[in-house]
Amino acid sequence: LSLEERVAEPVVTTEPAAQDSLIATIGKVPGAVVRFTTDGLPPTIHSSVPPASVTIEPGTTLRVKAFRHGMPPSQTVTVTVD
């Protein structure tokens, strides 16, 4: 599949927060549902919909993916705080 046939990737922006953590803001993808995980596993259509922002603690991996009926999901966007 070419990238044009997939759902667009969600945009994740981060900013520093307390004690080496990050605040991640996950953008919406028009016509798609964005899902996320913080356990390191790839998101599925059954994963949670993200709130307006997510705090990522050190040692946590945030993974975000967009889903749309009839199209392959987006590539997974990954943010890790060491």
C-alpha cells in the first residue's frame, strides 16, 4: 500500500512538564478516530481515545494511531520519555 492510501498520521506535540515528564497534545485527524496507548503496545481500534492532553512520565512510551472505516490505519506515532 502506498502512504496515500492510509489514514493520515496524528500530529503529536510535546512540551516539558514537572519532574522530567512531558505533556503531549494529540491532534485530530479529519474523518478518523485517534486511539492511543501508554503501555508500549501499538494502538488498536479498541484502544482509548486520547483526552486533550496526556502526561508522559519517564520510562513511558506513548503510541498514537488514527483509524477510519474502509482504509488502512495510519502509521503509529511514538513518543518516549527516557
